[in-house]
Amino acid sequence: MRYLAVLRGINVRGDKKVPMAELRACLEAEGFEEVATHANSGNVVFEADTKDAAKVAATTRAVVEERFGFSVPVAVLSTADFVSAVDRAPAWWADVGAGLRHDAIFLVPPAKPGDLLEAIGPIDGADDQIEARGRVVFWSVPTKAYGRSPVAKVLRTAAYEDVTLRSSTTTRKLYELAKDEGKAAGS
């Protein structure tokens, strides 16, 4: 089965360094195939011989802890679920638009989209827009309003431990990797 794994908090400001070539090699040594990474922030697409995403996440966490010496939260989705979520992304979520920030929020199990949306509370729609599609939450906010955003405020709490964000640009690149079955290559 083909998966997308999104690791939280690696290679940020020089902390928790994980070279992508080493991560690919470690995952391949665990039996994952066609391992491809994107950017330096822990985005991995690969094949695994299981239909158990929780097992894939546990193996990925164990690989990072064993090889790099620290624990890292990992969100794992089948590429079919991820592609479906992006295909159904709200029309307002895009990677274009001056002064707008568009992110995809990936939830680290056991967190669920409803948990995050409940923690955020009602959105008045004046600035933020947020909607869940499966296990991916799409969020847009004007850059100038980011600091007062109810979503950003919740993400500065303990709830942040349960999510990892990717920009729309990165999300769309991962979408292309996820759709490109059988042609994965390291990047």
C-alpha cells in the first residue's frame, strides 16, 4: 500500500536534524519501497507491505528514534486518502493570492479533525477559513491577520503537539508525488 508520512518538527531552526537521504535509506532498510522525500521537512511517500497506517507510523517513529536519537510525531495517510482530500479541498484554499497564507494541517493520531475544530471554536469567516477533508484540515488566513487568528492561537497551545502544518505549495508537491505511483525517486 502507498503512504504519505509527514514528520513533525524536524530540521527546524537547526533542531532535530534528519538528513532526507539518511531517512530514505533507513526506511528502505525497514522494507519500505519506492521511498521519496520532498523538501527537508520530513515529507515522505513510499510503499509498505501493510494496510495498517498505525503500524507504518510506529515503524517510522522507531526508525527516527533509533537512527537520530529523538522521538518525532508522525502523521500517516494512505496516498489514496491524501489525494482524495486534496481533490476535495475547498475552492478558497490555494497557493495563489497576495497576502494570503494557505496551509494543510495534518493530524497526528489519535487526534481527529473534529478535536481540532472544536478546540478552535466558531470561525466568523472574516479572516480565517477552515474545513476538514478526511484527516487533512485546510486553512487559509490573510498574512496580516495571522497573529490574531483563532486557529493560530490554538496552534500555540498543547494542541500543536497533535498537528503538523505544510504550506499549500508543499502540499501540492506531495499531492503530485502521491499521484505518481511507481515513479517515486529521492529528492
